[in-house]
Amino acid sequence: MAVGFRSFLRVDPGQSLVETVIGHIERWSMAKQIDIDPAAPGRYSFADDNVLSIFRERDGDDHIYRWRRVHQAAERGDVWRTTFTALERPDAPGWLWSEIETVDGNRPDPSSPFACMSVPRVLRELLAKLTCFDGRTTMSAEPQWVASGHLPDLMDYLADDTRLGAVYIASQGPRSAEGFVEWATQVTWHLVGLGSVFLLDNAVNREFNEMVGNGHALPSGTVRTFLPRVDLDDPRDPQRHKILGINRITESSPRRLAGMLGLIERTRRADSPIPADAAELDRALTAQEAGPTIARPTPLHAVTVAEAVMASRSADHHTPIPDIAALREELDTLRAELNCERTQRATMLTHLNALTQEVDALRARTELDTATPRQRLTVS
């Protein structure tokens, strides 16, 4: 087995990390027809050859959560194991670790040179909800513009020795601002959760090049990959930070470039060790996975329309989920109101039809009264 996708992000304190993760996994599970409540700890068997392990516990003020699905009959090209692990701390940064392991590594389709494991939808959505970092470098689900006043921050990101992924800086070149954003979003689509992507217009690009010098400069219209621990004073350092040049960009489709960058970054992250505290927790959680399996798991509580609606509301607004009895009572009330409304509409439609008939009869009499004698004779 091999790592096909690995993302490890620090998460700002003061956020409902675990509850947010559970909410997004729940919606994803419903879409995948995995009828197991992700908030219910246990070890579950489903779909014949799948085992799901859910761990949720508090250790002092820390809140620990893991969701792990193992496809025991996975074959070559299949996903074998999918894991989301979160550690939430009230007064210190927590972390979110997302990992997908496959039978044969990064490439679900080995015949394609740049095929790579897709970014988990759960992670892409979580990055839109949570404030996350790679080390001390801000992480976003979309490319971020850098203004002139934020260049010092970008320099700090480049020098950050705690980040695990690369920083990708793209130069606008001759493209329009709108076209540049669209192109950069497509090209960096497979880097979400793995690397930070920053966009420079041409004026800021020139300022950036003056700050970093010729060796680390970003040619106009290109993309440069800056690995962790950039050292502007080391003359050998520029060789580590590759440039996606104009020729390759103009000759390749955005999709092909996205696959190439994605595969490179996945390979790099798969070879990088996770932080020691996460590795230690992983060993402890893995040791607890062996245990009795629940053959018939507790289903997700979103088994009715009303419950599904309330669950989505609670996930988006962090409000408590009412109990099932209250939801059913609300659903009965809504049904009664709907039936009443239908009755009222039927009554209104009957009155409208009667009124229409009266109007039609009145029009006929009016036309007959105003007609000439010859017209009246024709009508009769």
C-alpha cells in the first residue's frame, strides 16, 4: 500500500474543528450512501468488505477525532484506506490530517503520466470554513492575490522552515486579471490542501524580483515552486525551486499542467514525515482500532427530509440539532399547513372558474346587445 494523498494542516484555535469535520463527513457520507453516523465512535462493517473505525475522545482540554474507512478487498488502482484525523485545542493550534492510501500509490490510472489522486471533497470544503496553515504559511482553497504591501508576508512564507508543502507563485504576464485567475485556479486545482498558491500582477512581480534577487526571481508569465526553507543568501538554493516556463505553459492544457503539478506535490508529501506529535497520536489510535465490529451500524439520523434539513442547518450555523421527536412534530405541522394551503388553493380555483364563467356569459350578452340587427340575426 502507498500514500496517494497526504495533507497536514495546522488549524487556528477557537474554531469548532471536530464538529465542523464531523458535519462535512456526514454530508459526504450521505452522498456516498454510507449510512453510519460519523459522530458515533465504534468499529463498523458495511458494504460487505468495508470497515469503518470512528474514534472520538477528550484528553483534558484537547478534542481528538478520527474517521477511517478501509476497503479490505481493494485491488490495483483502488483506494484502500481513507483517514481524517483532527486534534482540536482551545488555546493552541490544532491540526487536521487527511490521508488516502491506494494499492499502487499516486496513480489510479498508471497509463496516464500525470494522473493523480483527487483532493478529497471534504478537505476542499473544510478549507473554505476553517482558518488553516501549512506551518506558519496561510492555506486557502483558492489562489490568493498578493498586494505590494503584503510582499513582506510572502517573504516570511518562503523562509518558513515549519511548512511541509511548497509555495507556488504565479506571474500574471500578458493575461487579463480575470483570465489569469481562471487559468491559475485550473492549473493549481490538485494542489488544494498541499501547497499555498499566490498570484502576482506585473507591478508586484517586479517588486518581488527586486526583493529576492536574480537567482530566486519569477519570470513574467511563469509559475515558480518554492520548497520549504528558502535561503536567499545561498547561491545554490535557486536550483531547488523549479520554474514552470513559458514554453511548457503554452504547449500544455491547464488540465495537463494541473495533473503534473499535483502528482509532483503528492509524491513529495508522501515522502515527507508527519510531525512527531501527530505520529505519536496515530500510533495510539491505530492500536485501538482492533476490537469488536458492529455488523449492523447505527444509521445516520438524517433519515427524513426534516432531519436532513436540520442537520445541514446545524452544520452551517453551529446550532444544536433537535431530537427526532421534535423534528417529527415539526414535520407533521408543516404537512398540516401544506394540506391546509392545498385546500385553500382548491377553493380559490373553484371560485376562479365560476367567476370566469360569469365573465364569459357577461361578455356574450354585451356583444349581443351592441350588435347591429344583421349581426344579431347572424348570431341567432
